[in-house]
Amino acid sequence: MLVSVVNALKGDTTGTICRSGSTSNEVGDMVDLISEISENISSQLHMSIMKAGRRVVLDGIIGDIIAEYVTEKKYKRHKLESAAHTPENKMVMFNSFASTIVESLKLCAPY
């Protein structure tokens, strides 16, 4: 945007937009310049707003997906832990532990 202003005003050393004694053609050129600058500003503003909007939407989606994943992971872990603490599983684990001890004792005991 600033480049278009600089390029349009390259010949103007006074720094003013409207010079005294301006012809109607110069005034028309200045109106065109202002119109072009405002279009550029509007375009950049629109792009910035859309970029920020996309970022907000993507952050929301990603945040929801991560939160759902963590919740599901916790649920599965809790489900596995509660399944391991059922009476049947405790008995199986005890029997396995007991048989391991018996086998170790058999290996250590002299015959």
C-alpha cells in the first residue's frame, strides 16, 4: 500500500496532495490515487480479518479434538483399571503369582 503511494507521488516534492493551480486532470489523478489506496487498505483489512477468523476456527476445532482425545484416553484407562480390579481378575492374578512362586520353590528345593 505504501509503495503505491510513494510511486504515485514520486514527482511531488512538496508533500501535498492538492497543489495550487492544479488542473482538473491532476485532481482526477489524485481521486484515482485515493480510490486505489482505499481499495488496497480494504483488501488488506479483509485478508487480515479472514486470517484471524480462520485461526480462531481452527484453534477451536483442534482444541476440541485434543480435549476429546484426552477424555477418551482417560476413560479407556479407567475402564482397564476397573476391569483389572474385579474379583475374577484378582483371583487369576493371585493364581498366576502363586504358581510362579511354587515353580521357583521347586527349582530351589533339593530333591
